[in-house]
Amino acid sequence: MQFPFAVASLWLLLAVVSAVIGNHLRISVALVEICIGVIGGTIAEHYWGIEAMGGDTDWLRFLAASGAILLTFLAGAELEPSVIRSKLKEVSVIGIIGFLAPFLGCWAVARFALGWSGPASWLCGVALSTTSMAVVYAVMLDTGLNRTGFGKGILGACFVNDLATVIALGLIFAPFTWKTIVFVAVCVLMIFFLSRITHWFTKYYANRTAAIRAKWVLFVLFAFGSVALWSGSEAVLPAYIAGMVLAGSAARDNMWIRRMRTLTVGFLTPFYFLRAGAIVSVPALIAAPLVFVALLGGKVGSKIFGLYPVVAQFRQEKNERWFYTLMMSTGLTFGTISALYGYSHGIVDRDQYSFLVGVVIASAVIPTLIATLRFLPKHLISKTGMRTAVAHQEDMTDE
């Protein structure tokens, strides 16, 4: 038992370092964890071998997968249902275009410019078609735009974009058999009954020390995740659906969702993001920088050329158009989930995985910096919104 405790302490130490750095730089902790994972993995591989960090042990892989499932659930649960209803046309059109443009653009770059195989090219299109709810949500909170219709529209479009990505990942790479029919039937049952059963648990057992409702949700996520894996799909797909189904309940009980977020971000997701970074091969990126540049240009370029004319139909002011477009050009969580899925299932090799994750990290940083430093729509941000953003930041720090 000594080795698992030693490995866990090392990874949690890296998580603490990442959180401190992210807090001082005011950037997404998930982004810092991936970068720290890259650095730690490179050092470990150079001196002791990649297995020294224990990233391929079964228990650590389980914790990392659990982090991805819980994070996906929260992404679906934390979006206000009213956002989708009030801005249905805007978020639907922009979200779908935000998925299709880079999906096809990056597939074409990988297939015809880089000569990747068909499955690897499609996986590239899926991984680089995402937005980053984590990064975008953090920016909305920091600026106070989360209280505006403009900010809520961006969050809704990001949700639709990422939902399309998760569905594409399942449809393209999951083999369609009788098991798939069973999985779809299970998801349909979840949509109809999960909210009612969870409401019953909430009514009779909410706010108890035993955390019965949290245990119920965890049971649902792991049970449906096992069915998804059994059918050849990915466990994050039912987790996203479960989050969407319970979004209304989550909106009515902010304390519960904060506790779930503490469990997820405080313990589970560091293993996922650190491991995702540790697998990256830095020598592969250094050996072929043009591949990295081509993929990054394909993702950001296709996002901008595909989205800017569409965003212009809903936003007339220049800064609003560019800010909206650049926020939709970010990528992080679902990009790394898709890339890691491809690597774990042998769709892409380690070098290709490294390029995909490297591009995902760069897309989380570069568009965000440009958007916030050059195109921030300050005319939409009231003093009240800024005070609220500061209060939320202090609240998150205390938590």
C-alpha cells in the first residue's frame, strides 16, 4: 500500500502547486494542472521513465476517469435552463456552427495536409471542435458578464457546441450493435425518470450529513457510465445527459452543486488533468513544430472564419463580435477528454495525442488573452456586475 499513497501524495502536491499558480495568475486551474503535468511527466520520463509517476496504474486511471465524468456532469448541471429557452435561436445556431466549422476544418488539415489516417483525422476534428466551458465561465465571472444577456448567450452557445462534440465522439467511434440500442434506451429512461427520482431524494433526504443525494447521483453516473463503456461508447456522454436533466434542480440548490464541485475539483479532476498533461510527449512537439502550428491554425482559423459572420447576425458592436468569437475559439476540458479517449482506444498514437493536447492548451490561452485584453466589451459591464464578480472570486477563494 505504500506505493499508491506515495504516488497519490505526489500528484496531490502537484495539484496544490497548480492551484496556487492558477490563483495568483488568475487563469483556469485545469489549464495549469495540464501544464504542470507536462513538466512533471517530461522530467520523470527523462530521469526515471514515464512509469515512475504511476499514471498507468489502474487505480489512478479510475480516479482520472471519475474526474472526467463528474466534471462533465457539472458542465451540464450548472447551465441555467432559462438561458437555452430565452436565446434558443442564437445559442443553437452559433453552437452548431462553432462545432461544425473546426470539426470539418481540422479533419481536413489532419487528413490532407498531415496525412493522418481516417479515424485519427476524425478524432482530430472532434477534439479540436470544442469550446472550454471552464475557461469561458471563469472569464464571465471575472468580468461580471455572466450577469448580462451577452454573457449568458456565450455560455449557452458553448454548451451546445460541447454537447455536439460529445455526441459526435459517441456516434463516430462507438460501434453500432444491439448494445448501442440498449444504451440509447437506458439514456431515454434516464431523461424521463432521473429528475423525478432525484427530486424525491431531495425532498426527503437533502441536507443530511450522510449526503444521500450525492451518493445517489454518483451511483447514477457510474452505473450509466459502465453501460456506456459496455456498449462501446464513452462514459462522459450519459454524464452530460444526466447533468442536463438535473440542471433545473441544481439551479434551485446552489449549495449542493458547490459541494459536488468541491469533491470534483478538489480531489478528482487534478488526477485527470495532471495525467492528461503527463502523457504529452514534449520531444514530439519540438521535433515537428509545423504540425502543431497547422493544427492550431486549423482550429482557431476555422472557428473565426466560421463563427464571426454568424455572430455578426446577433451582435452589431465590433468588440462584442470579436469577444464572442474568440471565447468560442477556446478549448480545454472536452478537447483533452476526446484526445485521451483516442489515445486510450488506439485511434491516435502518443505523438498525435501530444499535438492535440498541445493545441488544446494553446487554444485555451491565446484566444482568451486576445479577447480580454483587446476586445472586452466594457460598455456591457456595470459597476454592480464588477462588484458581483469580485465577491464571487472571494467566495471561491474561501471555499
